Amino acid sequence: MTRASSRRPGPPTRTERGIPEATVARLPVYLRALTALSDSGIATASSEDLATAAGVNSAKLRKDLSYLGSYGTRGVGYDVEYLRYQIAREIGVTQDWAVVIVGIGNLGHALANYSGFGTRGFRIVALLDADPTLVGERIGEMEVRDFAELEDIVKADRVSIGVITTPAGPAQDVCDRLVAAGVTSILNFAPVVLSVPDGVDIRKVDLSIELQILAYHEQRKSGEAALPQVPELPALNGMPDLPSVGGGVGA
């Protein structure tokens, strides 16, 4: 049985608090921009400054932040530290989230070595793989463990987020095991669409698709550059009537 899609497409959804999903997707971008501003010693920022740092327009940013009840101060802007706290609390990174990574190939290694998870509220509690040649390998301060230990790890560490970095073939089985063990959020790097039951959130990251989108834009730019320039037509004021071509009036 081929599982083609995770859920049927539907209208834009909102979180329980009423924040549109598109806004939720932008909140981490605002948080990153605010963190950069804070690290630069900036205490307040206008909506225009914050929008520029986040790569959105200021009207969209103000609309997004209004869902949090944050409107800033007219003539002053937003308090960077307070807004940073508001967004961090809203998206849940003021808590400590236990995460497992399944599939310790090249990408799994790279994620395991990434030091930024801990400062953003995510604690990698286990690196798992079914390949016996990888089990026992040390990556940083962690040791790769057997995927067979998944259920025990999820229960012991109260894991709620699983990251899948396996090839496409075993990804659905890994996903099913994660869900059955009690994991309710999944980040999928495998090049396949996974099926999950209601109540489980899944996000897909596909680098090849992102590169293909960039290739499309590059092709468009190359095509536009190759098009010959069309000369402007002279104004018809004062020009003699042109003979008609084909049928119609004056034929």
C-alpha cells in the first residue's frame, strides 16, 4: 500500500489561540531577528527595522504581532527583549523539549553536531540507528543507540519530537514507530511524504525541492536576460493613417 500524502489539503488553519498557521511559521523568524538585534545591543526597534531584519514587510509584521497582543509603542517601537520573550513563550521555546534523531547518516551526523538546539529550547536525548555498524559510535558527547530502544527512550525522557533523517525507504516505518511510542511532532528530512494520524504534527524539509525552486527562478532570470529588447513604438499623434491589414472596417 502506497501512502501518498499525510493529510487532505484544506483551508488555512489556525491554532487553538486563533493565530493563523502562516503567522506561526513566521514567529521563529521574528525571534531570530530579535535575538540578533539583542546581541547587537539594540533595546528598541521600529516595525520597519524589525521587518527588514526578518525579511518581511512592516504591515505583515504588525499584523502578525497583533495576534500576540503586542502593538509596540507609537514613536518608540517594540521593546526587543520583551517581544523576544513574548514570541519565545508563544512558540514554546521557553520550555525544554526532548528530541530524538533517527538515522545517523551524513545529515544525522550534521544535526547531531549542531550546537544551536540547546539555546533554542531543544535537548537532543538520543541518536538512533538500526545499522549495527553505527550503534556505539560517538558523536560529540553522545553515543549512537540501537533503534530498538526507541520506546524505552521516549518513555524515560518524555520525548515529544522526533527527527527523521533516514532514506525514503524506511521512513514511514520509522514514523509509525515514533507515533506508536508516543511522539506527537515529527520533523521529516526523508525525501518522501509521510502519513500520520490526527493529533500528530509533521513538518517536511526537502533541500532538493528548495534547490529546484531556486533553479526555476534562475531559469526565469536567464530567460528574461536573453529576450531581445522590443523598441518603443513612436507616438501616433500627427502620424498619417496606417493602411489596415486583413478584414474588418476599412478592408
